Amino acid sequence: MFVCLFALGIPVPGKGDQMLSNSDAALLFKALSDETRLKIVDMVSEVELCACDILEEFELTQPTLSYHMKILTDSGLVQARKDGSWMRYTLNADIAGSLRDYLAQITADNKGANAGRRQHSNCSCQGTCEG
Amino acid sequence: MFVCLFALGIPVPGKGDQMLSNSDAALLFKALSDETRLKIVDMVSEVELCACDILEEFELTQPTLSYHMKILTDSGLVQARKDGSWMRYTLNADIAGSLRDYLAQITADNKGANAGRRQHSNCSCQGTCEG
DNA sequence: CAAACATATAGACATTCCTCTATATGTTAA
DNA sequence: TTAACATATAGAGGAATGTCTATATGTTTG
């Protein structure tokens, strides 16, 4: 039977993304533990944005936004690129993927020694999902 | 072409789990922003455990563990069940699933108006995944 | 160069977080 | 009922967080 390894929280082999350490994951979740930063992640996952574009969407001062961007880039979840006087931000899709894998891993209940493969409750792939 | 909706971060219809609000998600990520709590989540996702079982795995005092369990249960990520003198803890799989969906959603780059369905980088389902 | 623009840093301040000790509450067992 | 066990609560203290104002740094433009 084919199952969706991703949905089971099993890192897909050959993808090159390694399981995050607990401390890295804690840092990434801390970066996501603030509503402002959640909105920023959502924004920069769609399209590259400069700080001034992001600032317009919030009622924050420029230094406060800079503080949040530093937390996001230090965690690795957001990439910064300097373009003249602008800083352009995008999501780091690899880190985001690793964090999704990590979250799936620690919330999966198939980690015991005798855990068998089975359909994950959150996967729509009714057994047809390649594993 | 069939794609994996789950891996795309699109809530699977008919599952009954609603997209979390930003503030709920921030609270859940805050619950996960501490290494001790990450380990606890990993532990209780495998098997129901009482506080004393969990305490043995850490170099913490009992009140400190109680503090962490309160944060985890208040967030909804962990369920508590009183059994005589013991508190038994398990992962709330529904909330965990909603959080995985939320994370997939805000880190997906397919949210624009003209976004097309396509294979997600973290899904092993090579187009065979039912959507 | 000087002015305007974009961003970062420094420092202050209130709040929250994580840990502890001490103690309280509730449950089981002798 | 008393002792032992399991957990929760109160309160303290130091560290971290999120916000601001003021200022510094670097870039573009007239």
C-alpha cells in the first residue's frame, strides 16, 4: 500500500533537508510565536518584498519592524538580499520545509518501534499517495 | 493532474479542521518555542504519559514541569485527563493537524490570484497524490 | 556635495517568560 | 486516620521580549 510519507511526518529521502535540531526548531517556532511575524512570513512567502513595503501593512515604527525582520532572518526562515538601499526579503523555502517536516515528525504518533505505515489523518491521499 | 492538497497547505475539505486564527497560531507556536516543551510534545505524541513519567526525563523541578504542562494544555496542543491522583497527557491530534495546515498555508507560495496547482517541494507524491 | 530616502543600532522601559522554593490541594494506601 | 504520593499554586527573581525615540549608516538623486 502506498502512503504519503510527508503527511506521516517522515522526512522524504533524497530531498537533502536534514531534520532540524531541537534548539533550531525552538528558535524557528519562537520566530513564529508573534502575530506580526506570522503575517510577515505569509507576505514574503508569496513575493519578494522590501522592508518599506512590509512596513506599510503594519502600525509599527520602522525600528520595530527592523527588529522583527532581524529575528526572522537570524532564525533562517526569511532570506534578506541587499539591493541598493533596499533590503529585499523572501521566505527560505528549504528552512520552511524542514520546519514543516520537524513539526510533522514530533506530532506524529508513528515513532514507536512497531509503528506501521498507515494513512495519516491529515492527508487526503486515500492510499494513492506515492511513498 | 492530481496533487497533494495537504502538502500544498490547502485544508482538506470534509476534514472539519478549520484554519487557525493568527492569534491562535501564535499561541501554539509560542508553546513550541521552548526546547523542553518540544521534547514533551514529542513524548506525548507517542503514548499517553503522566506528569511523573515526563518529569523523569528532565532535570527540572515538579513545579516547573507543571508550568510547562499548563502552557501546553492552555494552548490546546496537549490534552490532560485526570486519572485518580495522576494527570495523563496526550497530544491533541486535531490541533496539531490544524497547526501543520496553518504552517503549510503561510509558507506556501501558491496564494496569489493566479496560483496554479503544482507539485509541492516537500511532497514525495510525484503527481500521484489524490487531491 | 547636500538632501532625501531606506534601513540599522542604541538605549530605555514595561511586560512576559522560565526557573526556583515553599506551600497547598487532592488521592491512595497502610 | 495518618502517611505518602501526585500535582497545582503563590511568589520571587533574573533574563528575554516587544515597543518606542533618537540617532547612525549607507544609498540615491538633484
